[in-house]
Amino acid sequence: MSQGYSPLVLAFRTRAGGRCGGGMARFGDLEAAIMDVMWAAGEPQRVREVADELNQNRPLAFNTVQTVMEILFRKGWLDRQKSGRAYWYVTVRSREDYVAGLLGEALAVARDPAATLVRLVEDLEPAEIAQLRVALDTAAERESPQ
């Protein structure tokens, strides 16, 4: 066991992309809004389409959206292909990847990561607990030697 963490917590962090004691960059407000649009679209989008969607709720300059999408591309959250004069952007990682990274980061700073997981599970609905149980069973089957 590393740094006193249980094997369950270490396994979660490894799969979530988290690092014990490390951290991942959280999205800023505009990064999160852009990723929400991209995840909802489910298909390649041009900066113009994303900006138009975001401008329904708040005024943003095209160049601002373009710059933040470029940053998300450099961070590995978006990929892009040039078509004519415009880039088409697609998501590279899922919302679940992002949330798992945040959970891994939260566990990294928790005094008692296992107790934190227990508190999280206590707040789940019965159907969510059943889904978690299936996921844990599946992970255990993959981990056990054949």
C-alpha cells in the first residue's frame, strides 16, 4: 500500500487518471460550458456552432470561444481536423473521465479516503448502489487471475 491508501482507493485513482497527492486541472467556467456543449452535441462542431450555442445564455466573442477551444485541444480534451478554413472539434475524453479525475483528486486530499468513499456511497440511491455493485463485481472479475 502506498501512503497508507487502501488497494481500492489506489485502484480507483489509477483508473480515474488521478495521482496520489497530485492533482488535475479543473475546468474554468468557460471551459466547462464549452465541454458541456461538445458533450451534448456528440459530433464534430466548429467554433462558430459552439459560440452560437453559448451566446444563447451570455454574450461571448467568437475569438474568446476559439481561444478556449484551442486550450482544451492542447490539454487533450478536444481533437480537431481542419476542413477548408475552419477546424472541426470533437471530444477526446468523456464527462465521466473528467468527473472520475475530480473524484480521484478529492480522494487524494481526504484524510481517510475509504471513509470518504463510504460517505459518498451512503448518499446514493438504491439503483445507483446496484449499478456500483455490478461495476465493482466486474472490476473484481477482471482483476482476479484466471
